[in-house]
Amino acid sequence: MQKNLHPAAKEPTWINYWGWGSGDMLGAGAQAVITGWLFYFFTTFCGLSAVDAGLILGLPRLLEAITCPLIGYVSDNLRHTWVGRKIGRRKLFLLITIPLLPSFALIFRAGHTFYYYLFAFIFFELLYTMFLIPWETLAAEMTKDYKRKAKFAGARMIVAQSSAILASYLPTLLISQFGGKDSPDTFFWMAAIFGCIFSVVVTIVVLTTWERPYGTRAQAVMSQTYGGVTLKAALALPLKMFGDLFSTLKIRAFRQHLSIYLGGYLSQDIFNTAFPIFVATVLMGATLVISQLMTVMYVAQLISVMVAIQIVIRTGPVLAYRLAISLFGAALLLYLGFFLVRPEGFDAGFKALGTNLFTALNPASGSFSLVFWIFAPIVLAGLGRGTLNFVPWSVYNYLPDIDEAVTGQRREGIFAGVMTLVRKMAQSAAIIASGWIIDLGGYISPKSRPGEVIVQSPEAIQTITGLMVGGPLLMMLFGLIASWTFRLNASTHAVLVNEVERLRSGATEAETDDSRRIVEDLTGWPYDRLWGRGSGHAADSSLQPLQARP
């Protein structure tokens, strides 16, 4: 009976894990370039102030308050249409982006105006969102198994950290090709290379993934068409869309997840904005030094993800998240200690290393004493950040299962849209605020001498250091508090999936009292109101969520 109600899906193989995961070469690769280099590029080579750079990076994300949920909603509902059924409600968006992604390089052209960079960035962010939201749903659609979902998330994050390593080290390789010159051309060619890679990996995703088979409920909905939709119904679609979006916030685990997600990612947004400026002003290093330190950090992130996959599979995401916060927090405190103590002889020894920091690892170089301060903080930061990146997106794959228990529907696109919307708006606020804070601190952009290191005032350096250390610590504290009541793990997810199958078969009571408590804790709803009972949809205001229990 269950097979008829819910057709069996294919079993993913390693080709599917890595084919889907390759998409994060765009998902994380673009963000590694943007968050790691774009603020620095704008303020160093384009003559823009820190405020202008923050606005360019922040304003387009405010526009995504409309585009993110719209793409998620349309993607979920394309099953009503011929094109959605023939091409795929997710893959249609992916195919549109393939020929346009090389436009990424247009952002990294020096010598243009504020409005050129703003509109070039808006265009790419639209393409990025058109790919990201439909792509993120596919892993949740291809399997229901807890361990397989974790493997999809792991493959994604390994690709993500590999692309970040490429984003950090490419400037070093390109500068060597340009004769050691610190030039804006470095960043243009880096972006051009990435733009071509993006088109290739989206093609791979299209060829190696599939969408969830339609159950009998979905097939019944698919029999409807929009051919007879009235003007009144069409005008009501935006209201329905935002109603669906806000309904996700009635799921307790999703509210907790958003707090964990934002705590981990906003801490990195602030760090990414301030770190290149910190290196340039406190360590007095230019692009080559920043590139090498970021490469070390991203290699550590890759190692961290590999370990975090096993922790999440065996114990759940909460322990991994807390370990990540501890490691990243320790790195930030080390940077603060370096700023306050300024070890004797560091400046001369650091300058003697020249353009290759890795020579400090050779004891014969006479600079071995520098190793701790150069590498220990950045390695700890990478070990923490890799897991902070992995945990939220490993959890996302399970959220549609929790939502299905409440609504009786599969709404992967809606959840991806809400996550991306909240992320983008919070990221926008964080980057704009970071730019203003850096500018208010007295930071001087090298407008007349692009690429050169300018000695900043003590107040400017204090502001940059305070922002880089204090901002991430505050955001991680926010996420840590939210993680304390988060109960999703392998065992509770197994109970949830079992209860969903029972609800699909017509059950009205939980299998055991423990099962009822677990499902009610994850969903935030009383068991007798699950599966849309009483309203047919959890978004209906007549359905009241369960009050928090002690």
C-alpha cells in the first residue's frame, strides 16, 4: 500500500553524490571569491570607500527578499506545468544559468563606477540564486535515508572547501604569471576561470541528478492546470506564496535551525570582510600574504568537513557545531592576543619571509619562531569554519521530512527559499554594517595608490581588529544558545520518518509515547494536528502550534 502512495525512488551511487556535490563549486566557490576578495578588491584597486564596498555587497541581497522565495515557490509549483513535468521543476532553472555564468568576470574589472559594480553584482546574484535554490532541493529529493543525506551534504562540503582552496590560491598562481605584480588583472582572470568552471559543474549536476518521484497526492495536483486561472486567483498567488514561506517558521526545528545557521554563517561573513584588511594593516601583508593564509585556512576547512561528516552521522549535528564554535573562537582569541601583545621581533622576521610564508616552516630559515603566530590561528579558524559550514546544510536535508509530518506535503523549494532569503538579508546587514564600522574607524582606502599597503591610524587598526574578533564571537554565541534545545539526530530522524509513513497510511495515533514526544518536539505541533488535519495545510492560521514543553 505504501508503495502505491509513495513510489520508490532510485538509490544514489557515488556518481550521484559527487555529481550533485560538484554544484557547490558554484554555490561555495562563488561565495569564497566574493566574501574573500571582493571587499578587498573594491577598496584596494577600484578606489571605493569601505562604505561603498559594503553597499555593493549588501544591497543586492535585499532585493533577494523577493527573488529567493519566488524562485523556491515557482520551483515547487512548476509540477503543474508541461515544461516542469518534461524538463523538471528544478532543472529548468539550472539550464537557464549555464550560458550566463561566465559573466562573473565582469564584476572584477577595475576602473568603473559604483553603479557599474552594483548592477554587475546584482545580475550575478540573480543567476546565483536561480541555481542555488533549485539545486539545494535535489539532495533532499533523491533520498530519505539519514546517512545518505549526510553523505550528500558531505560530498557538497568537500567540493565547497576544495573550491575555496582554489579561490584562495589562484591569486598566488596568477601573480606569479604576471611577474609578481599585485594587479587587478589577477582578480579578473581568477573570476573568468571560475565563471567557466561554474557552467561546467551546473551541466554535471543536470546530468547526474533526478527529482523526487510524484506520489498520489502530487499526481492529483498535477492533473490541475493553470489554463483556467482567474485574474483574482493570479493576484492571490503572491499572498499564498508568502503564506507558505511564513508557515515554515511554525516548524520548531526549522526556527532552531535558522538560529544555528545564522550564528555560524554570519560569524564568517564578518570575519571574511575584516580579515584581508586585518592582514594588510596589522600584519602589513598584501595580496600574496592574504592568499597564502586563506589557502591554509581552506585546507584546514576541508579536513574539518571530513571529520564532521562522521561526527554528524554518528552523534548528530549539535556536538559538531559546538566543537566548531570552540575552535573558531580560540582562533579569534589568538588574533586578539597577537594584536595586544605584538610579539617582539615578529615584524622583522615576517618581513624577512618575503613573498612565501611557507619558508617559515623550514627550521633552517631562522624564522621558525614565527610559525605559531602565522599558522596556529588560521589553522584553528579553518578547522572551526569547515564544520560551521557543513552542519547547517546537513541539517537542511532533513527539514522537509519534519515539514511533511505537519503538512503532508513535500516543500523542499520553499525551505531552500526561506533559508537563502534569511541568509541573504542577514548577510546584507552584516556586510553593510561591517563596511560602515571599518569606515567610521578611520580606514583609508588606497585610492591614489591601488595595490599598495597604506599605514593606517591606531584607531583604524583597533576598529578592524575589534570587528574581526568581537563580531564573530557574538554571532557564534547566538547560535550556541539555539543549539542547546535542538534534538534532531539519527535516532530521532528515524522515529520521525517512521511516523510519517504511518501518517501516510492513515494512522491517527503515534506508535509509542516516546515516538509522540519526539515528533512533537521536532515539529512543535500536537500529534493529533499533524498531516494537515483540521485544515488540510499547516499554513492555515486555524492550526495552532504546540506550546513549548519543559
